[in-house]
Amino acid sequence: MLMVAVMYPGGDGTRFDHAYYKEAHMPLVRRLWGPLGLQHDQVMRGQPAPDGAAPAYVTMTLLSFASMDEFKAAAARHGAEIFADIPKFYDGAPALGFFDAAA
């Protein structure tokens, strides 16, 4: 199983609209990628560090697919539409990480 981590870096003045992300963006991701192999998603909101420092990432979302090929096919089909939605809730560039869930 492939886990795709979509991480949204924080920082001073970073805008991230959590309500839009929850109510509009993630339903869009589920609607477009669900039929193409998205098995599960988990959204996690960044928390301050123990010393009170701002979170390194305001949000991280894990998306699970059966394989990299399945993710690539979903991204090829609807990735442009999903990534075009990002400026509606975030004013930075997300970082992507790819992980083997069986490790």
C-alpha cells in the first residue's frame, strides 16, 4: 500500500483556510480520486511544538492507494483540477512525500 503525505508548511503570514479544506477541498479529492483508487484519507492539523513554536506544517493529509501506479493514474486524470483548487485555501506550495505503508 502506498501512503501519499500532502504537507502544507506553515510560517508567519501563511494563510490556510481549514473550513474550506474540510468542507470543499477534501470532498473534491474524494469525489475525483475515490473511483480511481483512493482508499482512505486522514487529515491532521498541525499543533505547536512543546516549546510553543508554531507548527512546521499547518496541515498534513495522508492518502492511501494500493500502489504508486494507481496514484499516478489518478493524478494524471484529475491532478490538475485538484491542484488548481489549492490557492482557494492555501497561499504556499504543499510538499509531497511517498511512503510504503507496510514498512
